[in-house]
Amino acid sequence: MSKLIIVPKDKEAEIALDYDTATPEQVVELNLTDEEFEKLWEEGVFSLINEITNSNIDDFEDEHITDLNDILNAYVELQKTSNGVADLIKMFELAITYKTSIHFYF
């Protein structure tokens, strides 16, 4: 099963994503392979994000983070972690830049 992390490019895209009507042009997608997901999982990256943002990102679960302060805090902490999270960090950076949210579809 595909593991997607999606950032809407604007508020309109954010609403469209909620209704599953967002077009590819409205969002930025990061598709994780099973190996990439497992590596991030084993390194505790998702646990760190959950702790910082009070979210529940896990396998077989959809989750989203909408609070920009939480997104910023997670972004700062992710920058302190080991290699292999650059793509994930970029997604948090985009959510901050667009002032939207980040969605996890696992």
C-alpha cells in the first residue's frame, strides 16, 4: 500500500483535500516506499512528530497536522535528527511556506 505525505499549496487546496477532490496541481506529494517508511519508523521519526504535535501517525492510519506552530516545532526538531529525513523535512518546510497543513496517508 502506498504511503503518502501531502501538503496542500493553499487554503483552497486544503479544503479540496478534505473532500478528496484536490488535483495534483494543488498539492505536493511525497510517496514513501515501504523501505523508507520502515527506516523512518524504526528511527522513531514518526514518534517524535507525534510527541511534538500531539498527533497519532502510525501504519494503517490517516492523520493530519493543521496547527502551524506544531508544524514549525516539528520542523525544527526534525532538522536535528540523523540523515534520511531530508524529504520529510522539506514537506514540513512547504507546509510552513504555504501556511497550510501536512497530511499523512498510511
